[in-house]
Amino acid sequence: MQEGQYESPVPRIADRVVQAALKLVLEPIFEAGFEPVSYGFRPRRRPHDAIAEIHHFGTRGYRWVLDADIEAAFDNLSHSFAMDRVRARVKDKRVLALVKAFLKAGVLTEAGEYRDSHTGTPQGGILSPLIFNIALSALDEHVMAPWKNDGPMSTSGKRAYRRSKGRPTWRIIRYADDFVILVHGSREDTQALREDVAQVLAPMGLRLSPAKTQVVHMSDGFDFLGFRIRWKRKRGTNKWYVYTFIADRPVRTLRAKIRVLTHKTSQWDLASILTRLGQIMRGWANYFKHAVAKNTFSKLDDFTFWRLAHLLRARHRWNWGQLRRHLTAATGRWRIAAGGIEFFRIEKVTVSRYTYRGNKIPSPWPTTNPA
């Protein structure tokens, strides 16, 4: 390999075509059996569904949280466990051989040497998320077993009866390798679930990170999928609600990107800067617009506007009076634009509550034979 290249399991185009075809075969088979509490890399599901489910159950008393983190999940997944899960539903030996070959593909190191991969799913592969979901569905099934028909938590009445007897109820929400377990009970109940989950993960070759896995109460808040979820008192009242905020890390990351694009020494022309800023900020805002985000959007809008103003002032050597004259529009308000591209005002993005869909998320495949 040439200097500057790095070790990577990313497959070639031909391999990606085969993986895509294999995914088309396997996905309908396993989607039928996946639990509705899994949202990562599944058709017609998105991170907002997972957040909405946490909000839904958090408002109904599930306020102890096992905030779990699996150490290097995609790198350490046991191949034998994954293959056993696939074999449980697929009997065609040619398909199984392809899946096994994909898992055992190995990587090419910087020195140009081939290295076997004994664990993990190759990151960057089209089939990797599906294989990982197939394996981790064992965790979903274990945790959600009491919610099955005739189970001790299968109905709201049974769950209420359990709680009246001092026994906990719980529910897992998973997005790929990130998951939380919400508990209607006590810290001790949540800690017991942590030990139970660790035992389920062990045959998969996975383990919880001791440093990052924590048991928290929702009143203290926790981060999940870029959001900060917290149960707190509404200002000016004695009523408590579950709020979904934007976590600190995504805001810091966005600010860092804005700083790079709007540095005073930037060689990009203003139209290119505005175009790129619009792309980044529009996508970011569309992801977070279902949180309590209006104040954050307003602060980011001010931050970006003045970064651009300082950039223009330094680039053209304007004083503040000259800057004001160049940026003041006919309406009397300041306006930054170039080449027909206007500064994207993130503060004007509409913020709205995301609707919890629960078990109503439609499957892309028919459940009955139309014939």
C-alpha cells in the first residue's frame, strides 16, 4: 500500500454488489422476527422513534435508566454466535457460505499484508448492520420476553399488578450497538438488569464498558443518540415532564465546523462558504428540530452570523460602519448573501414534537400472501 493509506475492511465494488444482493435476500426473513424496540439500520425506522419511545415510557414512570455502552461492539462480535443466529432461520448452504465468507474476509494492513478477522463485522460493509442486528436481536428477545403474549408484562394490567407487589417492569430501546433499558422500579432493580444483560452479551463475545455504562435516574439526565433526555420540573410550576434537549457534544461539533469554514484566513469565496454552511446546518437542524431546540438554534444563528461578519470585515478591511452599509438590506435588516446564496437562518427552523409511533411503524414487506 502507498504511504498515507490506512488499514481498512471496506469491501471492493464487486463485494459490495454481492453484499447488497445478499441483504435483499436476508432482510425480509429476519425483519419479520425483530422486536419493535430495535431502531438502528432498519427500514422505515429512525433515531427519533427511539427517542420518542424513551419519552413515552419516561412520562409513564420508567425513570431509572441503564445507560449501556458495549466496548467495540462491531469489532468483537463472535462469528460463531452470529452464524448460529443466521442458521436458525436460513438453511441454504450457499447463502450461509456467503455470510461466513463475508465475516471472515479479513483486512489489508498498512504494510500490505493480509490479516484474518476472527471476530467482528467489517465496518463499511453493506451487510454489517444487518448481521449485527441479527446477533443483538438475542438481547432484545431476552429483555422483552416478559412482554410477549401471556408473559408477566404482556398487558398494562399485568404490569400494574407487578408494580403493586413491589416488582419492577422494564423495557429496552436499542439503536444498533447503543441501547438503554428503562426501569419502573428502583436503582437495585436496574443494577440487577445490568448484571443480567452482561450475561446475555458474554456468548456474543461482547461486554459492557465498566467506565461508560451507568445506572442513572432520569432526573439527572442522560445522553442518547445526540439528545439529552431529562425529567425535570417545568419552570414556574410544580409539574414535572420529560424533556428532550440537544446534547452538548453535537453543539460543540457543529460550532467547530462553523469555525473552520468561517476562519478569517479562509480562501473560499463567500458563496461557497454560505453553500457549505447551509448544507451542514440544514441537515443538523432537521435532525434536532424535534428537541427543545429553539434557544440552541437562536444561539447558533447569532454565533454563525457574527463569525461571517468578522470574516467579511477582515477580508475587505472594512470598519464597522462600512460593514453595516454593505450588509444592510432595503428592509433595514442585515443580510449576508453572495451569488444568489443567502445565509441559512437556523433560528427560523420550525421546532415540533415528534409523534411516537410505537408498534404502528409499517413494514415494507407484506405480512400475508396476496395470492
